Amino acid sequence: MLRVAGNSLVERDDARAGAAAAGACARAGRGRWLLWGALPGMGRTALLDEAVRRETAGGSMEAVHLRCSPEESRFPFAAVRQLLPEADAVPFAEQPAADEQRTFHRLLAHLARRAADRPVLLAVDDVHLADGASRRWIGYLTRRLGNLPVLLLLTERSGSRPLALHESTGTATTLEPLSAPAVLRLARAHGHAADAGALDLCVRASAGHPVLLHALLRDLAAPAAPAPTAAGRAVPHYRTAIGDWLTSRADPLSRQACLTLSITAGSAPQQADRDDTRDDTRDETRDGTAWAVRLFAEPLAREAALAVADPAELRSLRTGIARRLDEHGAPARLVAAHLLHVEGPDEEWMIQSLEDAAEDALQAGRTADAVPLLRHALTGPLAPDRRAALTLRLGALELPHSADAGIRRLRAALELAGDEERAAIAPALGAALVARGRPTTAIGVLHRESAATDCGELVRVLQSVAALIASHDAAEWRGAVAAMRDLAASAPPALEPLACGLITEYEAGAGQLSAAEVLERIRPRLSAPVHPAIRTAWLGSAATLLQWADRLDEARALADTCLPAAPALPDLTDIGRQCLVSIRAEAALMAGAFHRLVRENTPLLDACTGHGIRMPHVASMVALAHCELGRPGAARQVLHSLGEQGASSSWEWNEVRYARAQLHAAEGNWQASLADHLACGSGQHARDFVSPVATPWRSGAALALARLGNPARARELAEEELGHARVWGTPRTVGRALRACAAASGSLAGLELLEEAVSLLRPARAPVELVEALIDLGRARIAGGNSRKGRDLLDEAHALALRLLQPETPATADATTDTGTDTAAAGTGRLVRAAQDALRAASARRTRAATAGGAALTDAELRIVRLAVRGETNEQICAALHLARRTVETHLTHAYRKLGVTRRTQLTSRLAGNGAVFVDFHDARA
């Protein structure tokens, strides 16, 4: 039988048939009892009422109907007085056992006399609420029912204390939840046959409970009802039904169990995977626990239950669950998951669990999970020093995502801390202010803390960190270096390395040291003990110098010892780690590892963009990598996200100017490239930085000036750059400067410079500079008449450029995706395009040279004729091309014969008539 309107009687045919059979027996003088147990709302009352109506139809039985209530459960024999109101002498108090037995006998005799006239149906709903004496009498009755024309129908809530019923005269049955097929039939009958999502939701969210199903069907039938979601906001009737069931129909223990399931079911998804079929529900225990587990595995049910719960009750439950988990050694994350919902964790174990869970999250790279844990821990009672430590940790985590919030947190930590802790927190606040673009404020914080402490060691630590931060401010930098000279002379060995590193950085930038001299200073100190408070700052300074000296693997190794693997974010409250992030990025760019550079640093830039931290140097490196990979749009977008620099004189913004200049050069905008290169130079001069180890702006400006037709100024800058490069002495800096000098020379003298550059760069790990030099040398060779060697050089450059575009192998790359606004396909990088353009120009030149002389003029002949047309004498041609006089005369004789002329004055008109095009060295390079 399936009744849509009264779905509480769906799948109750067996119970109804049992009632009919028992009624027939009772009318025949063989009394029977039936007990139907069910959870609230499963239809036991409706089934009882329906059985009473059917069995008493036509007056075949006299019905006595009782619904027990908790209000009368405290009064002895209250239920019996309602069943047998005419019985005499029903006591109002508990009796001794013997007296109670006499009372039971009199009541039984009274019932027998009453049933002698017409069979009696006693219907007791919610018998679990009956008073104890009445329950005992009902048990007494079932033992003597067999000879009476009485039908006893009982209902009780599943899980109630059992009645002592005699099994020979009746049967107890548990009313099961509706099966999944029954739920689906009801849902289809309500018009949801075509909505698979609604059907599935009905099965899961009702768990076969008729009242819940009916409420959910009402929600689904509402006009323009949005689809119910996990939050349950579109199911008001359903939520009301859950709340009503918990508040008015569930006993306190059941209510607590259901709320406990609502709290814990989300962390036990395996319980939500139970099959919703009829066969599985047969295995549910009589107290309904398995059914409740199945129901509250559904988020809609959990959300509804928690919404109606009293906050104090929930706090008590969550605290109790967390405490038991903690006592049984559960992972901190499971304990903390419940404590996050407990307002004001007020016990030590609570705060420790939150702190441990935050640490575990950080170790696993889940920073976003650690932040709310630390925030919640800070709402509890904490000693000032511990609160300061947690506040410091939280500020470091918040900083990349909200610079101002992180700085406020760090300022609060500084105010909470004692003297020793303040000396540790001040550098963190200073680093945060640097990341926010406020180095002057950061230096002021460190100076104030230095002046406030009497500990000489802490003073030196703060002075050293302040000096490193001073590199972000041109006006402070010189004074900081002078202070480091004084400190280095008196500092203990564990503090001296950072002072030495900063002094060396200044002297190297000022062009006073070679790379070899720098390495002699730095390498011995890397193996010496260093004060833990300056360790990362020292490693940042050392890695900077190693990177300048082209010891890229060593520089990266130092960075890797302190930095997490992407996509985990570094601690930006550590100025040394800030420096190491920059070193890792620039070393990757110098090594040609463009894909790795983008992959490692994009998560950091994405996290910081729009939140007050701009990371100018890292952004510059990522932009240049995008440019090399053929993604100009992505490169421009990264630099655009930095906004304007304002009045900052930080070295990082000099890197931004240089990056912008390089992008302009890649796009052929030489005027803009020159302006940015010169602006970069001005910024570096303000810091006494003349060496080309960081931003070789003179080389870039010389290349731009050469393209703009100002070779004199180009040569001046290029030669100055070359002088500084030779002092530093690394192949990269010298080779790069030689290439700039070659571009500025505008003559065959540039050929020798390019040959020297290529010979220096081939064994060095400077792939970008090598490709650029190979392209220029190849063009110069072709322009000088040696097409074969020129094309070989261009082919080599093209092959090397293609290799730089290849992503790293899976064994060396992590799982972070390398993305760009405009993704580069293989073969579209900047260097690849430059090599391809040079190869196409070489092919076009060969074609033009052939057509100039009826397919007979060779490249050597064409080169000599070109110089002759420009008015060069044979002696000048010999000197320019390093050829013997006889060779020049022979080539001229052959060219005259092929072109049909007899003297030099005829060459110009003859070549113009044949449409020949001559390209000089400058044009060939362009």
C-alpha cells in the first residue's frame, strides 16, 4: 500500500496485517498484545490510530485509547486510571509488592468482567512515558492475556527502557524507516520524477523518515525554489522539522546523540557511504543509532540540527568531544577542528592543541589552515610572552595576504614582549615594513629598540639587521656601511660575517673588488659558526655575492636551505629570507631556467598582489622570464601590478627600471628602453653602485643608443661598462660589455670584440648572453663576407635558444603549474625569434647578393666592391678585411668582368641598375 498524502503508513502493511490477526484472536477469546517501536515521527501513532479504527469498526470491540505523557509519569497508576476509570480502589501511591499484586489482580478481574460483555481493545500510545506501576501492570496483564477477549496495542519510542511483556501472547516489532524505493516513489508522485538531483537528495536527507521527507518535498515544491545545497538555506520546512524533532520529540539522550553526530559526522565520511536500501536498514539497531548516523551524514541535516541547538549545549558537546580526542591521543588537527567552534578556549590543553595543529598545518604547507587556528588560540587566556610569540607567528602568516593587518599584529607582539623578546620581534616588524615599502620606518624601529636595550650582543644584532634593511634606502646605505666597518672591527666572531658581507656588497658594487676577491672573503665564513639571530641575513648577503660572482648553484643551495618549496610562501618577516627569495629568482634567470623561475615565484606574487606587498625585484625577474618565454603580455601585466614606485630609492626599484628597459628593447622601442636604462643608472649611482654585476644599464643604454644613431655616446657608455666588467672579471659581465662595445663601434673592429665575447661565454654558465653574442657574431661574419661561418653561429644560437624554452623534466619540477597570460609555444621565445630573424636576413642577403651580379658575384667579391663604392682605396680595403693586396685586386678584377665595367666610377651606376642592395654592419645587426 502506498499513500502519498499519509506517507507515515507507507510500507506498514506487515504491521497492519499483524494487528488484524491479533484482533481476530482477541475477538475469539484468545487475547493478544502487539508492541510497535519506532523513532519519533516514523508513524507509530498513525498506525495505532488506524488499527483502532479498523478493529473497532461496527462495534466489534470496545476501544479504550490512552496517550501517555511525561507530566503523569511521576504518579503511580496514572495510566491505569485512564484505561480503567471505573475501577474501584486504584491506589494513588506506590505499594509494597504483596499489596501491588492484589491491586493488579483486582484490576485484571475488573477488565475480565468488562470484556465478558464485548471484547476490549486497550490502545496505549508512548507507553515508555507511562508511570512505573502502570508499566508493571501491563506486563502482568500480558502474562494472563491468553484467556481474555482483550487486544492490547502498544507503541513506544525506540531505545526506551523495555517492558516486561510475556512473549507467548504477543509480538514486539520495530517500524523501520522507509526504504529508498519507497522514498523515490513518494518523490516522483510529488512531481520530481525528472529531477535526479531532487530524488537523490530526498533519499539522503530524509534517511527514510516520513516527516522529514514530507517537509523536504514541501520545500522542493515551493515556487521558484532554489536547488537545496549543502548549507541547507533553501529548505526552511525541512530545517523546521529537524528542529521540532530535536526540541520537542527527542529525549535528552537522543538529542545529545544527534547533536554529537551532527558535530562529528563531517569528520567521518565513511559513515555517509552506507547504502540507502531496505536491506541495509534492517540491520539498524533498535535504538535508532545507525539510522541517526545515516541521517546526519547528510550536510543538510547537520546544518539544521546545529542551527536549533543551544550555543551553550553545543560548546559543552564540542569541548567534551575535543577533550576525549585529546585524551586518546588523536592528531591535533582533529582536536582543533572542534575547538575552533568553542568560543574562548580557556584551558591550557585547548590552546596547546590549537597551536600544535597550526604548526602541523604549516609543516604540510597549509598556511591558510594555520591562520584561523592561531587566531582562535589568541582568544584564550595567555601569558604575555606566549601571547607575543603567537602574535608574532600569526603576523608572519597574515603579512603576504594583508600587509597592514600583519604589521598591526607585529606591532602588537612588540608591545606585549619583554626586553629579550622585543629584540627578536623588532627585526620581524622591520622586515614586514620593508615588504610594505617602508624601509625608513623599519630602520627607525630597529634603532629605537637598539637604543632601548643594554645587551651589547642584541645591540649588534639589531644594528646588523638595520644595515641590511638600509640597502633599501640610498640615503641610509652609506651610513650603514660605515657603521658595519666599525662593527666588524669589534664584533664577536659569530656576528662578524654579516658585517663583512654587507661591506663586501658595497665595495663590489662600487667597483673596488673582483669576483675572485669576493669569493676569498665569503667562502671561509660560510663554514664558520654564526649567531642564529643573523643566520638568514648572513646567508642572504653571501648568496647575493655568490650570485654576482656567477656561482649560481652555490647561491641557490643557500636559498634552498631557508626557503620552502613552492607553492608554500616564505616568511616575509625575515629580511634574510626576503633576500634569498630574490637571489633564487635572479639565479634562475641568469641560468636560463625561465620555467622554474615562473613556477617558484608566481604563487608568492599572486598571494601578495593587491594586499600591500609588491616584491619589486621578484616581480622583475618573473616579468623578464615571461619575456624570454615569449609572453610579453604576461610580462607587462606583472610589472603593471607593481604600480608606481613613489619616492622609493630601494635597489629593488632599480631592478624594476632595468626590467622595463629590457622589455622595451625586446619590443624595439629603443627610446623608451634608453630612458629606463638611464633612470636605472641614476638610481644605482645614488647608491655608489657602478659595477655591472646587478643591473648592466650601460650595456643596455649603449645598445639603445646604437639603434638610435648615436654611436659616440653608445661607445662611451659601453667602454665605461667594459672597464668595470674587467675589474669584476666574470665571463658574463665582460662578455656582455664586449657585445655592447661591438654594437657601438659600427665597424669591423666589432668583429674582434664579439669573437672575444663568444670565447669567454662559451664555457661560462651564461646562456642568455651567449645566445645574444652568437647572433651578433653570426651577423657580423655574414656582413664581412663569411656566410658559412656566420650561418653556423646563427644555427648554434637558435639551437641553444630552443633548449632554453624547454620546461624542466618531471623529476626536477614540482607540481606547481607554470602559467602566463599568453602561453608560449615552443619556438616563440625572445632569443629564438632573434635567431630566426637573423637567419632569415642572412638568406635574404644571399639572394640579393646573387641577383646583383647575374648570379655570379660571390660574397667576398661583393664585400670588396661595397668598400670600393664607398671610396676606399685598395690599401684601405686590405687593412679593413685583413687581406693581401693581390687578393683584393683579383676579386676586383673578377667583379669588374662580371658586372661589365672597367673602372671604379662605373660601379655605383652599374650596381644601381641591377637593383643591388648593400647592407653595412649596423644594418646587418639591426
